[in-house]
Amino acid sequence: MGTIHLFRKSQRSFVGKLSQEFKLVAADRRSWKILLFGAINLLCTGFLLMWCSSTNSIALTAYTYLTIFDLFSLVTCLISYWVMVRKPSPVYSFGFERLEVLAVFASTVLAQLGALFILKESVERFLEQPEIHTGRLLVGTFVALTFNLFTMLSVRNKPFAYVSEAATTSWLQEHVADLSRSLCGIIPGLSSIFLPRMNPFVLIDLAGAFALCITYMLIEINNYFAVDTASAIAIALMTVGTMYPMSVYSGKVLLQTTPPHVIGQLDKLIREVSTLDGVLEVRNEHFWTLGFGSLAGSVHVRIRRDANEQMVLAHVTNRLYTLVSTLTVQIFKDDWMRPALISGPVAANMLNLPDHHIISMPPLKGDELNPLTSTPAKPSTAPPEFSFNTPGKNMTPVILLNTQTRPYGLGINHGSTPYNSMFSQGFGAPGMGAAQGFRTGFTNIPSKYGTNSRGQPRP
């Protein structure tokens, strides 16, 4: 029999965890309104897709994709309510604000992906244009327009409202703003509606409905079916132009970049912090966007050894908290300790001169120092055969240890040659011929410059 765990928690499935989080969101009464609009959206989208199939209109299909985008925005609004209810956990110490950023990014990217499918279908339709039935074309247009406007104006979608104001203007907004300035110059009372810039979602709903109305009129009057494909391309381009700036903005937030409009304010605050009493240096500062409208950051502050850490921390936090809501400040005092080099006179017993031999390396002929560069000058003539300009001939005297171990039984003279007569004997091979070899305390001196017994130079 296996071990029985009395107090072990049961592992919940994914559906169980999802239902638990849904109950947490459903506890807020505002979420019931969003759920109601979501149900109406599904019903309206189903009818519109059936009418798109019966009318064979690709322009109405492109306009129906905006209704599907409204469903994504409602889901994003629910996620925003869930983020406000959930508290930070040890695993997600910064909270769940980035989840609503991810929802906005996914919604805008999916809307652009649907627009690309519309463009592909429109190119195929230009080659073979089918017949368009206008029976439910105008009805579907007004149903979709009414529901989209009612959803946008009734539900307060905080994430999309922030992104639409913070992101750059689309080309549709810029053109409408130019027309609005001209119109407001004639009728000043319209400036409160059209200026400074319209809501991009309301604008694309009105522009798409206007394109469908023109399509209905041209098909009814002249049976010009190609205008339906042209309207679909126009709606798809307006969708891409409207969603692309929002995708870029939310993507930069996901990449933890610093918003450009707060860089100047952050630099000013950092300069103010560096001038506080006791602060020596502010370094390793990093600030990024945590969610929509919230900044996070970390900074290292080096202070004097006699400064109060808690006082400096309070002042730094008070200055930066005006912009950075989630801030981490690391205070460390200045360290004056440096590794010192041990210097002093050399001990008398460090070198025992009787136990060492000092050998001076004599300079070779033809090598003189250049007085300008202090480097050996090149000989004017070619060096003699088997003579080499070896490095190290201008080095200081070398100290060699006098080894006490002597090899015996090899027939070699083991005595040390006096230094004053060392080089006068010539460079002979040790133990060979009449010439006494180059002798030191070592027995394995290389005989590179000697001659053999036959008088020929050694290799």
C-alpha cells in the first residue's frame, strides 16, 4: 500500500483553475456588463457572417472583422479587471500588469492578420469578379456600425483607451485631422468633437460604414461589382493603418523599453539625486515600462562612509517615486580599502652571494645601440656564417644557482673555470678536444656555438 498524505492539496486541472479565476472576476459587477456585451457580440457576429455569405460581399466581411476585434477588446477589458483584483505573488513579483499589454498586442496583431487575408482574397477577386447581392448589404452595415459604436462608447476599456492616446497617430487620423481643421474654421462649434484627434476605433467604424454605403449605391445604380472589392481593400488598409501604431507601442512595452516622453524627466531626476547630501555616484540605472502608465526601475547609489543610509534612501525614493511607481534602490557606502603593495628593503639573507655565480653576457661584434631609439642597430654587412643575433644579449647579468650535484664517471672536467679566463679559451665542446668548454654550475649547457673534434662547426 502507498503512503497516505492527509494534508496534501489536490492538484486542480486547467479547467478548474480557469473557473476559479472566472469566479474571481465575476465578483465585480462591472464584469457582468462586459459579459453581456460579449454575448451580444457573438450573436451579432454570427448573423453578419451569414449575411456575408448570402450577399457574397467581401467588403462586408472586412467590416465584420471589426466586430470580431470588438470581441477581443471586451476580453482585454475582462483581463484588465482580473489584473486589478489579483495581487503580486512570489513568482510574479511585479504583478500581472503585463498580461493586459500582451492582450492588446495580440488583439491588434490578429486584426492586422485578418486584414491581410482580406487583401489576399481581394486580389483574387480582381481576376474573377463575382456578382454581389445587395439585399442585406445595407442592413448588415448599419447593424455592425450600431453595435460597434455602442460597444466602444458604453464600455470603458482602460487598456485600449490608454494605447489609443499614447501611440502615434495613424494616417487616417492625420487626414481626418486636416479636414477637421478646415471644417472647424468654418464651424467653430465642431472643434470639441473633431479636435485635437478623434478616437481611432470610432473613426475606422465610420469610415468603413461610409465605404459600404458608397458600394451599395454604385452597385444598385450601375451594377459595378468591382467597387465591392475596392471597398474591401480600403477597409483592410484602414484597419492595418489604425492597428499598426498600437501594435508597435504595446510591443515596445513588452520589450521593456523606456518611453521616449519620460527620458528627459528621468535624466533630470537622476541629476537631482546625484546632488543630494551624501550621494557620491548614481550608476547602473535602468528604467522600463511595466504596464500601461506604470514604470519600474532599479538604481545603485554610492554614498559617503559617514552618510546615513536610511536618510539617503528616503530622499532618493521620494525624488524618483514621482515617475517610477515600482522602484528598487541599492545603497552601498564608499570603500576606501585598496590592496596595498608591500615594499621595503631586501633582506640581507635573501641572496647569498657565495652560493651564486654572476655571469656577464658579452656583447657581440657589430651590434651597437642606436642613440636615438636605444635599440640595436642593424649591421651594415652580412653577419658571418653560424653567428646569430640572438635576443637577450643586451640583458643584465644573470644569476645562476651553484648546483652541488655533480655527475661522475663521464670523463668530464668538473672544476669551475675562473671567470677572467672563461671567454679567452674559445667556445669549445665540453670534454672534447684541447679547448676547455664553457663552464658554469650547470652540466647541461647547450653547445650551440662550438665545434666538433674534426674542426667543423656544430649544428
